[in-house]
Amino acid sequence: LRRMIDVVMKTARGDYSGRIDSLGGNDDLDALAEAINGMVGDVRERITDYRAMENACREITEKYRRFQANIPGMVYLFALHPDGSHSFPYVNSASLQLFDLEPEALMRDGTLLFSLIHPDDQVRYEKSIRRSAEALQPWREELRCIVNREVRWYECIARPEMQINGDILWDGIM
């Protein structure tokens, strides 16, 4: 029994090298030993699979990050919530270059970007977003923003998708 406990404890600590040889003479203990060996093998196999998936995920994430860093524009996710509020669940680092807004600040407070939209473009922007949300049709708009007292033009392209929680989520680029 002590050997069985040791193998189970090693497995719990992440050491999957333990194995219990037949104890001979006691069918019940041999069956238990074989079950523990099987469990250790299954855990080892699952952990190996998990680590392979984790590595693949890390590689894909890194490729995606590098890809986004090379896109000449801001990649973003924009969410319109059922209560009418909105947020940016994700923006890449181009928000700093385009709008002088840190990505983290923009993700915390999406109103920072909307406060930059030129006053003459506000109503057109709101109507175009509403149309896109109602029809779940791609959104494309040219807007002026005032960044550091300078008027800049931006082309915005996004595709909306209804989410299970009722949000409408656009993935896009500016």
C-alpha cells in the first residue's frame, strides 16, 4: 500500500514516472496496482496532449500578434451592449499612433475614442452604426477625428456579429 500511495502522490505533484509492479499473491491489490498504473498513464498522456495544445496555442497567439503589429491600422473589437452602452474589448497598439490613446485606456473607456469624432460627423457615425447593428451588415464609414487639435480622416471597416449575450460585436480595422 505504501508504494501505491507514493506513486499516487508523485503523480499529484506532476511526476508521472511511478509504476507499481505486481505484488503477487493478492488479486485485489494487484488489480488496484494495475488501476493506479493505468491512471498514471492516462494522466501522463493527457498532460502531454494538454502541453502540446498549450504550445500550439502560444504559437498561434504569437503569429496573430505579429500579424496585427504589421497591419497599417488599428485592429479592434467593438461591442454594442443591449443596454445601449458600448466598449472596445480589444484594440491593438496602433491606437497610440492613430489616436494618441493607449490601448489599455481605450479598452477601459471606449468613450475616449468617440469624444475625438468631429462634431459634424457624430450624427452620421451614430446612424451608420445603428443601421449596421439592425441589419447585421458590414459597417464602412469615413470619419474625421480631432487628435491633438489636428483634424484627421479615418476609414473604418467592420463586420458585426450577434453574440449569445445579446451584444453585437464588430471586428474591424481603422
